[in-house]
Amino acid sequence: MIMLLQAGAEAAAAPATSYVWNQAGAPGKTIIILLGLLSIFVWSVMIQKALQTRQARKLNKLFVDEFHRHEGVLVIHDRNIHIEGCPLFNVYNNGCKDLLGRLRTNGTEGELDSEQYATIKSMEHVKRTMESDVAKESLKLESGLILLAIAVSGAPFVGLLGTVWGVMDVFSAAAQEGNANLTTVAPGVAAALATTVAGLLVAIPSMVGYNWLVHNLRVFTVELDNFAQELASCMETEFLKDE
């Protein structure tokens, strides 16, 4: 009895993580290392997307405020500036380029009374161009989320695989030795359960980050659609002329 108490005291004195790691077999350690590498990638993606989202939100707000300060649609475009990392500016800039390529001139080019205008058909082409740009910007913001989705759905199953494998090895060894007491089985079972814990530690942050990013991307997509419609309305008000 005294020897059992001493063994229990020594096991309690050792850190649980290091004890479980020492008791884990080669398959369990391999799975835990793979899940650790996956966790590093997941956290790097979440941090990168969070910074990208924050920058895009800030630049979008600044651009919208600047856009609403001017009456003409092409005022900002004529300044020949470029805002890196601003989805709204990319939609605006490409829309203005397409519009300028389709404008017609009323009268002789270069005359003071000459007027540029767009037709209904040309405006439809400009709208489709901006819709395509909205989709492209949404895809840029969504890039990298597939890794989070894989981590959310796959990491628990990988951890469960390690647990089932470890428990199977423990009971197989106990059956072969003919000794299935707690002292023999418990270390191996604890080490096997560690892989499930590792899988959950990867999946839970990934799930939170994935849902948060998906929500923000939906908000960004709605903002892009609304701005594209507002820009098209401003273009029609300023340049549209029925044929």
C-alpha cells in the first residue's frame, strides 16, 4: 500500500503534459506533432485575415468619405491615385476605366461645348464589369478560409483516430500480458486521449475564427454590392443619355 501511495505521489508530482507525452507511442506523438503544425498554420491564417480585414475596413471607410465629398464620379479617378488593399477603390477604379472606354462624345472632340455621355447599353456593360469586380474582391477576402474549414472538420477526427489507435494498442498489450489492472492500462489510455485533446485545441479556435471571418466577409460583400449600385446610379445620373 505504501509503495502504491509513493508511486501515486511521484506521478502527481510530474507535470501531466510531460507524463502523457512520455507515455505516448510513436503514432500518438506523430499525430500530436501534425496537429501542432496545423495549429501554427491556422493561427497564422487567422491573424493574417484579421489584419487584412481590419485594414480593408479602415480603407473602405476613408474612401467612401472621400467619394461622397465630390460631386463628379470621375474626380478621384482623374487624380490618378492608387489605394492598395481597398476593395471599394478597386471596384470604383475598374468601373471608371470601363466607363471612360465606353463614353461617347456629343460634337467634335476638343470643342468647348462637346459633351461625353453613355448609352443604356454601355451602362449595362459597366454594371456587369463592376459586378465581376465585386466577386473578385470577395474571393480575395475569402482566400485562406479553406484551411480553417479543414481544421474545423478534420482536426477532431485526426485526434479521435489517435485515441482509438492508442486505446487499441493498450488493450491489445494488456490482453497479451494477461494483466489489465489500472496501473498497466491508465498511462496508455491517458496518452491516447491526449490526441483527442490536441485535435479539439486545433478545432475550437479554428471554428471561432472561421465564423468570425465568414461574418465579416458577408458584411464586406454587402458593402461592395451596395457601393457598386450607388456608383452605377451616380454614373447614370451624370452620363446616361437615351439613344
